[in-house]
Amino acid sequence: MSTRGDMAAGLKTTLQRVLIPVAMALVVGGLILLVLGKDPLDYYGFVLQRSLLRWGGAQETVTRMAPLLLIAAGLIVAFRAGIWNLGGDGQFLLAAVASAALAPALAADLPRALNLVVCMIVGALVGALWSVIPAMLKARYGINEIITTLMMSFLGTSLANVLIKLVLRDPDTTVPQTRSLGVDDRLPRLFGTTIHSGLVLAILAVILVHLMMTRTAFGLKLQVLGANRAAAVHAGLRVERLTIIAFALSAGLIGLAGAVEVLGVWGSVRADWNPAFGLLVVPLVFLARFNGYAVIGFTLFFSALMVGGESAARRVGVPQHYVLVLVALLLLFLALVEYLDQSRRKPSAA
Amino acid sequence: MINDATQAGQSTEAPRGAPIAVAALRQVTKRFPGIVALDRVSLEFHAGEIHVLLGENGAGKSTLVSLLAGMQRPDEGEIVIGGLPVVIDSPRRSMDLGIGAVFQRVLLVPSLTVIENLMLGGSWLRSLARGAALRRFDELSVLLGTRIDPDAPVSGLSLGEQQQVEIMRALWRDEKLLLLDEPTSMLTPQGVADLGRMMRRLKEKGVALILVTHKLLEAYEFGDRISVLRLGKVAGDIEPQRLQTMSEAERTETVIRLMFGAADAGAVPDKGHEGELAILLGRKLRRANSVDRSKPATLSARALVTMPDFAETPLHAVSFELWAGEVLGIAGVDGNGQKHLAEVLAGQRSLRQGRLELAGSDITWGRVPERRQRGIRYVTDDRLGEGTVGTFSVATNLVLKEIGALPFWRHGISDWPLIHQSAREQILRNDIRTTSELTPVGKLSGGNVQKVLLARELDAEANVAILNKPTYGLDLHNQRLALDRIVAAAARGVAVIVISTDLDELLEISDRVGVMFQGSLAGIVENDDDAGGKVRRLMTGAAAE
């Protein structure tokens, strides 16, 4: 339970528990680069320069945060409620395809703002719809949602491809993709940058989710469900209904992420496009301990690594997915610092 | 079951006269973070003697048992077996040394047969030698005077029989030293009598027995030597010779003095410990009987039936009535449907058939929130499993069943300052020992977790309170506090149901006592002077008079 008093007291230790692992991950990651015969300073410097110091890179980094933040918001709802929604990729892609198909079709008839709102709502609904089967199975029969959401995710990504190739294909292009939404009909840009307004929506969503989880009765009910299901039953919470609502909210926010990415950045969806953000965000949410504000920081960090890492990898000559090695190291060290901290504290506390 | 005629069986007969120390602790200290569980404890355990370890919860009894059973290692001091210092670094080593342990909970595999369970301890590589195992089984059956079918599945045995199998397993390798950790807590009176006979047979065969208990009467009945532990130290011993010459009053005075410290010497039993004493002795602190049953009943249950659930006895046409200000005790051996009864009344479990009425109106289909709103409260026995969320603060747990309701939530928005302020008041009023209202409830001691639950459930709006094993696992002081709060609630006019396996406790506080047997209410008796006898008969399944 986090309250203002808690947060102020815990801020220092929280910072320590985050900054130390980050530093350790960067150092060990650098050592691995050294072993591979690459210059770690060169790599990190290039990542930093491309992702944050150069204006174009910085805009790209911040733009990348929008879908990640929305997915994180969705995962916070699920994880806090003790639900492992690992089907984010399917929910994201199907919502992206739905909004990509709808937006150009409605663009002629609807005003821009209304069109965007309708498409985002449809995206969220499609995402939520794709979680209905795992949600019902979990609520009614207690079937493990890790398995069912992953399975639905495979089905969802495949279905998205099938839809693009067979049903929604733009006949004017050679590569199978949906019809493109004109740049003027996309989400408006902010202050003459390339950053679209979906970012504002995403930050709002994360903050609202955080407030919902910590300041409302509904959020507390979800937390009780997540922390101790038997206690939720004992306290008379409607466990089935809460489970289904948590699933729908989670998948809806992830669907919204798909819609925002299409409406803000791409304008269309190509066949076989799958950024796989859904699973990438999972460790970030854990790093942030389901805290909405902390998630914003971690998402910025991760976006910078992603954007900078893509070009830095090409330049230094390491695989592009080296970024994931850093994230994995970060998780390991975070757990390690946490463990050491707790075992150090125990004797004095008890 | 007991066969005293056959005294055969292999003999590790102890020479009479001078007692031999089978095992000894020398200056043993064991620390856990923040506490010294055992502080330079020296004890000797003799062949052919039942050595009772008496003490409150937290006195160090269980730690001592776990050291001998090889589950913990001492920080300082040594354990001596047969005259030689040994290191007991695993339960297997403990068994190799001839030490067998029987714990409070049954640790058998229910789906396997008796003989299969007994063969489980063998080495990995050896094939299961059924013939040899059966021979040993027969030997032990004669030794203990038990008659159990070796091929019966454990799940079909009564708890008493399961405990006999546990004792066989403890003696399987050798029969030097047998540890019994609160062995009577789950037994019927008949089962306790059988266990007593079994212990005496083993004693005659020269086995050293250690009986851990917090019940004074058991200590007198079975013990040859009594050692009292207090705060990790041996507060004192009563030698066999002395024990035999003392009157019961003298014994009690000595033990009470040892258990509660020398400060109380001469003033025993003083006012401060009268309540604890009542629990120790199973004496009645009867309260004035003033229930008016001429009015309509507050709660009436008619032919309640539940669906069978995994490993739980369902209800089978349970009917009773409960009046305001009354305490109805529900006795019975654990697992005879008590949990279903409590959950059905609380609204946590749905009925298959039957009808529930509260003050004349039908509440059969009301769920937990509706019933709670009408004043029905449930204190579960599974305090950390379902009663609280261990990682949440004391404050949150105090309002766990009110989430979303006024005054702590307005339009669904949490008023944390108000929740915390109210929690601070509750903590003061109920003497909950916690560093603050923000402390996770899982960090509190069992007694304080129970205080949180009692504060949450026995509030001013309570009409009907169901308490499942309200004193289970608490030390004497907290048992007393819990019982006092229950009696106080009844005095305020709350209709109370107390489910417990501890009959003495029920006889102390109840107006009537009902007995659950195999999912039915075998009978309800008025708590008069011979209620104890009637209840015991009902517990064994004998028909109600």
C-alpha cells in the first residue's frame, strides 16, 4: 500500500535500489562487450548520442514511449490483480489492424478528431475482446491464464496477418499491407516536433491507472484479488467479475497502444509486422514494481536503449538484440540488490 | 486396539534403578533473528521415562524438538546421544541415531497405504522390501498394541490411527527416543486414552519419551518428569520422586510458578493469571446464564446441505437456532464439517439445500457483503491464508471487508488519512502490538493478527458472530484475551457461534454445545455439569440422548 508518507520515506531507498542495479547492469554489460572485443564506451556513447543527445533521436525515443507506456498501464492493472496477461502481442496487433483498416475508410466521412477517437475506441475494444476467452476460462474454471493468453497471442498475431493478406489488403501496393491513413488524418503532432499526441494520452493513462490502483476502492479490490485470492473470497469480493474486468481493462489498454501506434506513427500495418512490445514491457513493469510513475522513467530508459541500440549495434557490430541482454542484466541485479537488502535488514527488523 | 496380554516384541529393556540418559542437551543455545529461542538449555532424557516439556507458545519447546529431530542445528552447546556428542544435521541423521519424531500435523501421504508410507523412508537404491517391512510392522504392532491393516490406504484411517502410523514410522528404525509434539491436540478423548496406553507400553519397554504439551492435566496424567520451559530457558524440573509425592495442588502451584516466573511465588494463583490457569486446568469460568429463548431466534438454520468439496466434509442436514446474547459452542474432531458450516453462515459458500433466516427474514441467498451489512461476522481460523492479506498494512486489513463502503470510501475514492486514523484508534483500543498502522499484518505475531481480526469482526454493528477456532495457535495470554472478547460480545447481545476442537474451552464459555460428526450436528446439549460427558459421547458418533 503506498501512501504519501510511505513514498517520501521510501524514496531514498527506492532510488538506491534502482540506481545501483542500473549501474551494475551497465558495467557488466560493458564487460561482456569487452569480452566480445568491442569498445563498451563507444557503444554506450553512441546509444546516448543517438537516442537522447541528437534532436531527431530524442524525438524518436519519446515517440517510442507512447505504445510502451500504454502497454505498461495495461500490464500494471493485470499484474496487480494477480493476472498474468502475457497475450499483449496478439491484443496489440489485432487492435492495430482493426484501427488501420477502419481509419482510412472513415477518414472521408468523419472529422479527423472524431475518426481518431472512434478508431482508438475500436482498438481498445478489439484488444479487450481478444482477452475474453482467457478471462472466462480463468474466472470460471481457474485455468492458468499464462498458457491461454500466450496461445491467444499466437492466434492473434496469425489472424492479424491473415486479415491483412486476405481481407484488408490495399490493392495498390505490392507488399501486402492495409490502406494507408493520410498524414494529415493521423494523431496531431506536438509543437512542431515529430512526437504525436498519443504520448500525452499514454502518460495520462499510466497516471490514471496508478491513481486508480492506489486511491480507489476498485483498485484496492483488484490488489486484494492479486495478493490473496482466498482473502478476496473471504471478504466477499466478486472474484469472477473482478477477474474479467481486470482482463478487459488490461487488454483494452494494450489494444489502445496498438491503435495509437498505427494512428500516430505508421498509418498502416504491413503483413508480418510485429514489434513484440507486449513481452518487452513485462520486465519494465516488474522493474518499476507496478508503480506508474516509476514505469515512466523505466520506459524512457528502455526506449532510449531501443532507439539508440538499433543504430549503435550496427555501428559497433553487435547483434541488435544486445539491448535485451542489458535489460536481462538489469532484472538480475535488481533482484540481487533486493535480496541482499532484505537479508541485511532482517536481523535488525525482527 | 490395545492388547495388553501380548508383551512380546524385541527388548531394549532398560535396567531398573538408576536412570540412564539416552539423550542430553548440554548448554544448548539457539538464536533466531531478534530472539533467543533456547538459552543455554541443559536437559537429560532417560530410558523408560515420559518426560513432559511444558511451556507457553514461544517458550522454546518446538525449537528443542526440531533440534533433536535434525531440522535445526544449535548455535552453541552440544547434543549427547548415548554418552557421545553428536551433530544432528538432518532428519535422516536423527533417525539413524534412534530418534523418532511425531509432529502436530499428520505427515503421511493419504493416497498410499500404511505399509507404503512406512517404507518411504528407505534408501534410494534399495528396492522396497515388502516382506521385511511387514515383519517390522508386526513387531511394532505388538509393541504398541495396535491393530491396523497394513494395506489400508491412509486416507481411510481415523486421525488417531494415522497418528499411530506416525508413531510406527518414528520408531521404524530404532526405538530409543520418541518425540511427541502436542500429540493430543487433534484426538478425541478416546484417542487420547489410547495414546496414553501406548506411551506407557513404550515406557515399559525402555523407550525414552518426550511429550511436548501446554496442557497441565496431560502433564500430570502421563508425565514421570516435568520440565518447564519459559522464554527459552529451563525454568525448572520436577523429578519423578518429587512428582509422585506431591498433591495436585502442590504440583499446580509449582508449575504455575515456573511457567509465569518467580515473581508470582507465594501469590499463586494470583489475579493476573486466573484466566490462564483456567485454560491450563480446563476449569470452568462459567458466566451468568441469561439467554432469553422465549423470543424468536436471531439466526435459524434449517436442514443445511452443502456440495462435497475437495477433502472437506460437506454439511448434511444441519439445523439449529441461535438467540441473541447466546454462545453456541460447536465441538467435534477437526474435519467433520465445521469449516463448511462457518462458511455457509458467513455467505462464503453456497448452499445446495436448506434455508437460513436472520431475525425472521430469509438470507439464504445473501452473499458476504449483504450478510455483513446485516451484522453477520466471521472470524476464520485461517488467519493468514484468507483472513488477512499478509503484505497489506494493518490499516488496510482492518477495513478489508468494507472496501468501497462509507465512511472510508466516498464515491469509490479511498480516504487513506481517515482509514489510517481509524486504524490507529483500533490499535490502541484493542491493544494490537505493532510498530504502526502501516506495518504489513504478516509481520505481526499470531496473537496480534487475531486481535486485528477480532477488532474487524466484533464491531459495534455485529449481530451474529461465527468464530472458527478463535484460540488456535495462540499463547495462553492471547487465548484468554480472545475468549474474553467473545464473552464480552455475547454480553452485548451478539449471537455467537464458537467452533473449536478444544472442548474445555467450549465448556467454559458456551451456553449450549453442539457436536459436529461427519457433517451432521449430532446433538446440542445444554452446558450443565455433565455436559462434558455427553459431548464426548456425541463426538465419537454415539447417538444423542
